[in-house]
Amino acid sequence: MQSNLDLWVLLSHSEEREARLRSMNLLVSEPRASRRIVRRWIGRQLVRIGARLANEPAMSPARAR
């Protein structure tokens, strides 16, 4: 039968290990693909906004008269 002290030691050890792995980016439990999808979506939105701004008449250089 386990005591509460054994469980406490086990939990503290596992938290320290996860913190160490998280700092080295080796923890696999967090899916990197989902972050990549979000980053790509944000990048596409920024490119779309930039293209829209570049096509605005106010953003084009003044023409020589």
C-alpha cells in the first residue's frame, strides 16, 4: 500500500521532469502541428492585408505631373 508521501514525491518528480522537458522543447504532449496551422493562417491573413493595402490608391507613389 502506498503512502501519501510516496505519491507526493512521485508527483513532484514528474512535475520537475516535465518542466525540464518543456524548457528543452522535447515534451511531445503538446501538438506542434496545431501551432503551425495557426501560424500559417495568421501569415496568410497578414499577406492578404498587405496586398490589399498595396493596391490602395493612397499607397501608390505620387505620379509626376
